[in-house]
Amino acid sequence: MDGVRLTEAAASQVRRQIEQRGRGTGLRLGVKAAGCSGFAYRVDFADGVGAEDLVFESHGVPVVVAKDDLAKLAGVEVDFVRQGLNESFKFRNPNAKDECGCGESFTV
């Protein structure tokens, strides 16, 4: 099963945010039941790794994913993009059968 990857831009942004925060070991990525398409991405700082977590390293940044979420996130690439005054993480999920128009939620 594929892991989770960050682009160089996403890895740089995560490093900047951890530095500003003053603590954290990496990025925690998960899913929750929500949004107009069924699931929404959950993005947070990883302050540790639990027994039910898997860790994927991408461009020197650990990405922590709960084992229960991996089936929905396997192969995901996380990018960080700036469009005008807006900046956000964007997800390319090969498991998504459909996404809402804003790209914040998806169906598997």
C-alpha cells in the first residue's frame, strides 16, 4: 500500500509552521466523516506517534497517519499552493471517486 507524500512546497510550509509554533515532530493527516462529499481531510501538527500510527517521511518531514485512515489516504500527495492572496494545502487523492467543488471533502 502506498504512503502519503508531501511536495517540496508542502514540506517547507510544515517546517515553517512547526518552527513558528515552537514544537511538533511533523504533520498529522487524517480523515473525518464530514463535508458535502462524505469525508473531509483533517490536518494538524504531530506532537508524537501512537501505537496505531504509521509514519511516512517526505522531504525530511514526518507525516503521521492513523492506521484506520490509511485506506482512504494511501497514495495521497499533499501540496501547498498560493493563489492570489489565498494559500492552502491541496490534496491529490487517487482513492477519491468524487470531490466537492472546493476540494475540501471527498468520496471513496
